[in-house]
Amino acid sequence: MPEFNLPPRSASVSDLLEAATGVFRLTLAKSLPLGMFAILLVAMPNIYWLTKGKPLDILHPPTDGVFWVLTGLGFAGYQLLAAALMVRQRELLRMRAPDMRLELATALRRWPMLVIAALLAGAVIFAGIVALVLPGVYALVCLLLLRPVVLFEARDPLQALGRCFSLARPMWIKVLASALIATLVFMICAFAAAACLGIVQSVLSLAGVQAAALSAFAAACGLGVQAVALVFFNALWLVLYSTASSSA
């Protein structure tokens, strides 16, 4: 990405986060719609379940077939749109105008590999956590680079997983620290947004706005926050991948 100054592998965690923040600011406005649609796809099963008047209980998963079909479609659709979003971010960094057809076509070519690789990554992380916890944590950090590796390198799912480990290993601590700090900052911002939303809801409630409208407003705000998070973390994975691969 010659048009954007990426930090070298020797850069500090703060440099990596600063670069990711720069990508986020540059691409947010033109990437957020894709992020919203991606988050909506993930939320489909929960929305469906709520329409049945039942809260979702993780300890007692639903047995409804429609719920699981929507879960599968949501997961696959999310992988496609999140990939298209990352392609758009990379193209924007190259000073190219957004092109939905090109971005979706690029993501669609790698979509099957993305879905398979994501499932394999989940299995590897789960097995590592069940085994000794620490191997799972190590794998989780390395596999944060999975989306850009699958998208931008012609590798099959197993090769992509191996490539993630080889890229992340020399800068594993920095990848971990970047992810943890970014997650902490996002959580603080999310709590602050929730507090502001609570105040707004109280004011609207006193103004006579119906409870159903308030719930819909809160749900929309929650989806918006998640979409913003997707854009930022996509930017972070893109910076970490680009920094690691340029030095590999």
C-alpha cells in the first residue's frame, strides 16, 4: 500500500494503533454501510428469536431449525461483507474510488475459502483452549490475521492458517497488545455510548415516546456501534497484516 505509510515490524504498539486509527478515520464514512449490513446479517437469528417472544439463552440453545438456518446464512454472509469491507479499505488507501461491484467480486472469489478457513480457525482455537488454554490463546492471536491472508494471498484454508502463524509469530506480543488495547478502548467507548443512550431514552420516555420505539432505537444504536467496531478492527487487522507481510 504505497500511498499509506505503514509502520515497520520494529514499530511500537502505539505506532501500530496510530496507523490503524488513521485507516479507520480515512475509510469509516465509505465503509460503514457495508459494516451495518454485515452486522445485520449476524443479528438475524437473534432478531428472529425475539420475534417469537423468547430471550436467547446460550446455555439452552434453540432447537428451532429456522434459527440455525439463519445462523448459518448470517455467518456466511458476514464473512462475505466483512471481506468486501476490507477490500474497500485497501482500495481507499490506494486512493481509488469505492466500487461495490469490484469489491464484492474480489470478496466472492475468496468467499468459500474464507468460510472454511474461519471454521477451521474456530476449531483450532477451541481445541487449544480445551487442551491447555494457552495454546488456544496463542492460536487466537495469530489467527487475527486470517481475513487479510485469505483475501490477499492465493492460499487454501490450511495454508492460510499456517501463513497466519508464520506472519504473527515474530510480532506476536505486539499483535496481542494491539488487540487488547483496541478492545479495551472499544469497550470504554461502548459503555460511554450506552450511558448516553440511557439518558436519551429517559428524556424520550418523559416526552411520551412509546417503549417499543425506544427499544427499536436502542437496538439500532447497538448495531451501529458494532458496525463501527467492525470497520476499526478490520483496519487494525489490515495494518498488522500489511506490516507483517512487508517484512516477511
